[in-house]
Amino acid sequence: MAAEDSGIALRELLAALGGTLVELIDAPGGDEVPIRSVALVDASELVLESDSRSPLPDMYLHVGIAEADAVHWLHEVTQRPADHRPRVVLSKSVHDSPLLRQAAHSAGVALVAVHPQARWDHVYPLIRRMLDRTRRARDGEDRDLLTTDTDLFGLARIIAQNAGGMVSIEDAHSRVLAYSASNDAADRLRIQSILGREGPREYLRVLEQWGVFDRLRRSDEVIDLPAHADLDIEHRLVVSIRRPGDAGVPGSTVLGSIWLQEGQRPFESAAAEVLRGAAAIAGRIISRGIDAPSAEAVAIQRLFGARGGGVDVPSVASALGIAITGPAAVIGFASSTDSTGGHEHSKLGSTVRLHASAFRRDSLATVIGERVYVLLPRYHSARAVTTWTRQLVDQLDASGALRLRAAVAIPVPDLTQVARARIEVDRVLDSTAAYPRDRVTTLADSRTAVLLGEILDLLADRPELHDPRLDALIAYDRDHSATLRASLEAYLRGHGDVRAAAESLRIHPNTLRYRIRRAEDITGIDLTDAADRLLLELQLALHRRGDADSGPLD
């Protein structure tokens, strides 16, 4: 039995986010309720599934939703069974709305106020990362040298305990990845960073003038930054984060930085040493996140039938915020070039994912092997899907960015059938590679090519089913510089019309008649016999495939 995903307790999640960012207003079910999934929604997406038994995300982030709409939605929530309701709502309008607080309490939903100046595009990724690291810790994937489940938030907390002060860990673009708890000594720069706002421009200019960013790029030294009273900025230490093995290497890529703000007491004497050690650990954690797929990426791949084992579709759908029921569409994309490297696969995946998200915000995309697969939940318009797919293939081809082939499976009855739909898509892509004009197709539209291709696969894997009589014909052509095989193929393509076949070969009909008789003599095949003709067609097709696979000689 798979381990149950117990999630992270609301209390722990809010403590990690910190009082600067969030404030718990009411928790009818207590602050220990587990959070496993989160959804960020605006007014257009604030719609509940008609099936009251369908699971919902545990946490909702209400973005720009009017009070009346939020209250109405919470009233609808009360009509659902208690174990199929969301557990928490985050909103910026909590303090100004007694009706919202009352509706949430009646629905048994915890209500959390978000700082009015916080950026949703900062809050949402923070929560997603916390949920992701909780899953990794549960699965034993998030192990490091400090503890068995150290992540960036845990690391920030340990740095603060051992170095003194308040910690922020940022990526290479100065976006906050994690931070320790704040107190009343948090300065303007720290508060703005936690809220997802840019640091004071005046201070950033001062840092630029002091050469701080250049020093971070050039070295691994801990940089001591004095307080700046005029800008309300306290004393800080900062160190760069690099990949494991890159420490001290000039010009190596900077993954981010660790900032330590002095609080009500001076730093500990070992603060600089703590920061250097923490930078090495942060480098491993961030590198692992870059190199390894996230829990969401793994869940999506399992939904498509990759990574082995079964998949709990309801749990995955809840975590991803998509509907389980209703017809969907699955699209597979493959490069038309003979071979592509890992970088090209990544480029293909990023490009397709970007366009799919523009077409449908709830689309899911993943790279498996050399192909990219897209899922469009609750989508049953075959014409719209194939039109968009064809437009994307044509657009990328015209721009010279990528030359793609695509196969569409629609309708897919529900999410439990996504893996089977991917198999169908692969059948089409495998069997239509030799037909470059059919750049976008479906199994129904390419049934002949798919089935014939799979029949040839079976023949290719069974040497005892290869007809040696055709080998004798090919050997004759090779030894005598003849073209009997090509003449046979033209004759069969023309359905036995000698004149039409001879014209296609630009030879006299009598010459073709002679060649056909000679081929029959060598092989012992009777072309007036339907069974012989059928077998010959299959054997010729098998040899053509072998010729195409071997390619031209250099």
C-alpha cells in the first residue's frame, strides 16, 4: 500500500510563510488541518464542479475576487460533503469583509489574510515549494547533511539559530526562495523582499556602487555590508551560492545568495563560517531542484503512464487542480529530424508547454523520452484541438524554430484513460514517420499506416516470416546491375496496369513484361495469384523500411 500523503499542517505552513506575509483569522477546524494541494484562482475560475463528490484543492488563493463572489462561492461549498470541501482560503480582503469571515466560518473553511502589498506570483510559488518539499521529505527524497529532511526553509532556520539574525535565501534573479522567521527588527528591505516586492531602488543602487553584486559573481567570500540609516537598512552579511564543486572556481555560475540581517543582537562570532557552510548546502539543494523533476512533474508523467507503477488519479488531479471527469484531449509531439539531443528535447518541451498554456491555462505538458505530450482536461472539440495543433506545427515550421509532427487522441473519456491515450498517440507517431505530409493526424485518420506499420514490426521481429524468394531477387539485381525489384514495385503500384507502370519507369511496356516474367522465374511467385501478390507486397514494404532505416552510405 502506498504511503498516505498527510500533507503539511496549516500551522506549520503559516509559520514558514511568516507573520509579515500572512495572518490566520479563523480556523473552525483548528490549525492542524493538513494541506496537500493549492490552487490560485481569479473570478473567472471560481467555479465548483457539479459533482459534489469530486475532490477540491485543500487551499485556495483568491486573486482579485469581489466580496459577493467569494461569499457566494463559500455558500456553494457548504452544499458539499465536509470531506470534499477546501480547507483554507487566502485573501487580501479579509479584514474589510465581515461577510466573508462569516461565510468561511459557516463553511468550516479556515480564513487567512494576506498582506495587501504581497504579490500573488510570489506567494503561490512559495506555497507550492513548501508542499513539494513536504512530499519529498515523506518519500525520503529530500536528504542532506544537516538533517534527513533539510530544505531551504529548514536551512534558513538553522542559519538563523547558529549565526544570529534573520535569513533570506534568494535565487540568481534576487527572488526570495526561503527565509527564517522575522521579528520587530526586520528592516524595510527584508519586509519588501518577503512580500515579493523589489528592494528599495536607492539601496540597490548603493549595493551596485559598492560593487557587491560583482563581488558575489566573482568570489565565494562572505561580504560585510554596513547599516544604512538613511534608507532604514540594517547591518547584513551576504554570500553567493554555487553548484557543488564550483566553489572557488572563477566565472562559475551563481545559483543565488544568502542574506543575513542583524536583529536586536549582534551576529554570532561564527556567523561568517556558518554562512560559508550553508552556501555549500544550499548549492546542493538548489542544484538537486534544477536537475531533478519536481513532485508535480513526476505526477504529470505518471498520469501519462511513465515512471512505472500505478497512479492515484484523484490525488493527482486534486494536486494539479484539474477535473477528473469529462472528455479530454491528449496530443503527442515529435521532432521530424532524425535525432535530437537532450538540449533539443528541453527546448521542444518548453516551446510546446508555452503555447499550450496560452491555448488553455489548465493544460499540462511533459517531456517523456524524445516526445512532448499535452493534456487538455475537459476538452471535447476535436476540430478546435486539431486546428490549434496544426497552427502550432505550421507556425514553428515557418519560423524555423522546430519541425514537428503531432498526433491527437480525442475524446479521452476521463483522466484514468490518459496513459492509454498516450499509447494510441505513440502508435500514430511511430507509424507515420515515413509520411512527412501527414504532420498532424489521429489514429482514425491514419489507421491504415498505423496498422500496416505494426504488422511490419511483427514481421521484422520474426525472421522465419521473411520470404527468401525476395532475397534471391534482390541478390540477382545486385549481381547483374538489374532493376527487377523496382519494376515489380511499379507494376504492383499500378495494380497490374503494364502501360501505366512502364510509363512511370520510362521504359517500353514489352520491356516491363519481360522483367515481370524474369522476376516470376527467379522467385517462383505467381503474380496472377492474389495470395502471392499480398505476400509480395508485405515483403517489399518490409525491405523498403529496412532501406530507409539504414539510410544512405557516406
